[in-house]
Amino acid sequence: AQKITQTQPGMFVQEKEAVTLDCTYDTSDPSYGLFWYKQPSSGEMIFLIYQGSYDQQNATEGRYSLNFQKARKSANLVISASQLGDSAMYFCAMSADDNFGNEKLTFGTGTRLTIIP
Amino acid sequence: EAQVTQNPRYLITVTGKKLTVTCSQNMNHEYMSWYRQDPGLGLRQIYYSMNVEVTDKGDVPEGYKVSRKEKRNFPLILESPSPNQTSLYFCASSLVYGRGTEAFFGQGTRLTVV
């Protein structure tokens, strides 16, 4: 079965510091995709970054980068130079086939990030 | 503007009173799904649809129904809501299902069943 694990329920980080949000995953599908979404207090889900299982390079999008370590099955999100507006809930998600060959998007339980001025 | 629109945004209802949450996308996406978000549990998939007239159960389908008569619409139906269905609901769509296609989410519907 597919599983996404986010072990940090909450984090507090000083403004302008870099922050790493942890995500580990498990799937038997060799072809999968990993996503990070941001959910501010207003509730909407905002797509941040994507990494494919066969991508050789780590994905980057502005201040966001994904530290993809395939052998360790981890896909940590790194936010450089954090800003007050980064305070939000962050979800890691994986797209992969389940045991019945149906593609599913599975989410972790989220990490609530608070940036301290 | 490309978007997924859910209505209503907020809903308070009583146990047993049937309700429908609408979802519409204007991106011609084939794949649509419904999630519920509960504290400490993340987002869990309720139902999904790979195309018109094709729907399938997700991880937590009990107590919900869906239909996909048109490509753009994917309503979520609660025939007899119960308090344990109080949650934040999201509709999402993506172009097809492919590893690199991000899911676009609606604004969410906060449902309270008393």
C-alpha cells in the first residue's frame, strides 16, 4: 500500500532562515510522482513543486527545492530564506498506482510551519 | 482563468438532511476527485473519476455518492449526513492521470453536521 509520512506536526523557524520539511514515502510502483502543497490559513491548496521518480535532478522552484533521495525514499522540501508569508500547513503527496493499477494521489498528515519575526 | 469552483464554501446542516456540494472545472480535465481533510489525518480521497460516467471509490467512500455526467462537473452527494462527516472537503482535477500533472484544487467546503 502507498504511504506518505510527515513526522513533524509543527515547526517554528526564525525569519530568513532555511527550513527543511521532512517527507518519506512508500510504494511498490517504480514510476511515481511527488508533490508538495501549501495550505495557508485561508484554506486553499497551492501547488509548490513536483519531482518525478525518474528525474535525475532535484526539482527547484524559486525558493523551494525538493531534496529527493530515492534510495532512502525521502522527498524533503527545503525553503530557503523563509518569509512570514511562508507560515502555513504543508502537505507532501505522492501519485502512484495502487495494488489494483489505479493511480492515486496520497497525502501525508501535514506539517504546520510558523515563521517567527 | 483556469479554476476549480466548489459551492458552497460553508455549510451547516442537520443530521439526515440530504445535501450536494457542487464542483466544476473549466480546464477540460479528465480526472476529478473529492477529498476530505481532518486534523491529524491529512487529506483522504473519497471518490474519483477518470472520465465521464467513470467513477470509483477512494479510501473513505462510505456515506458519499458522486456522479460524472459531464466532464466539467463532479458533485458530491451526502444522502443522509451524520456528524462524523463534519470536515473540510476539497474537489480537485488534473489533466489526465499522469505522474507529472499537478492537481488543481477548489477553494474547499467547510461542512458542519449537527
